[in-house]
Amino acid sequence: MIATLLLLAAITPNPEACARMEKKIAAIKEKSTLPADRRGGPVTFTQDEIESFFALSKVPKIPEGVSDIHFELHPGKQSATAVVDFDKYKASSKKPMNPMIDFFLHGKKNLQADGAAYFQGEGMGTYHLDQVSLDSLTVKGGTIEFLLKWFVLPRYPKAEMDKPFHLPANIQRAEVLEGKIIVYP
């Protein structure tokens, strides 16, 4: 019983943690136009803040039908899980889904992505996915690249794997540590 309560506490969204993260993001954005030496020191986002933010905040633009988002943060290796209700996702989407994918994807599915985000500095980052699982189907390597190219990038063109991207709000770099992310504005 104690283990169950601890597990529920670990995954229950926390309004205070969400508010802390929203406040930290607002401060980073507010100072983003200042010279780098006047933006303040490093900002730490804890796993509790990140998960509560994605569960409770109206700030991130989470597609309709995507819920129960959780993260595992480790140096050099991260995981994200979510539940995707493809019927809700398709109904709210402005673009029609590929007919082949539409045929296979319906109802609620558990999604897991394992990989790593890297932040080289100078305001740039990249990510790489090692594997993606949808319920019991797991894909790796070239299959991930194929799925990204044909089904993700048409909707989210900036989501290219292994391609450098600019960090938002003039963030210079970020560091993923055990259970937290440190951002250097």
C-alpha cells in the first residue's frame, strides 16, 4: 500500500510545480532580449515541474488526444511516454492523416520514445531516437526515419531528428541530468 501511494504521488500532477515552471519560463522569455550576461544564472526544471507543466499548463501546445505524458530524465538517455487517442487526434487535426496510417491507427495507444537530446552550446541542440514503441510494436533506426519523414515532418517540419535546431528564447545551452534539466539563458 505504501509503495502504491508513493507511485501515485510520483505521477500525480502538482499545481504548485506547474506554477513554478510557468514562472521560470516566463522569466527566461522576459529576459531573452537582454545581453547574455544580464539574463541571470542557470535555471533548473525538475522532473516534477516538467511533468506537472505538461499535465496542467495551457502553455504547451499538446495535440488533442495526447495525454498522460511522462518523462525519464538521465544524462545521455531520456524517455517519454504518452497515451494517444488517435480518434480524437484525427478529429481535431487540420490536416488529414495518411490513409494507410489512418487504417491502422485508431483508439487509444501507448506511445514510448527512447533516445537523447544533446545541447552543443551556442543556442543549438539536436535529438536522436533509439526506438519508438506503439503498444507492443517497437521500431528502430531506418524505420523511425521513414515514419518521421512521411508522417511526422509533414505536420511538424521542425521535428527533424539528428538535425540541429535553435533553442527558444535565446537559451545558450541546456544540460540533462538525473531527474532534471538545467537551462543556461
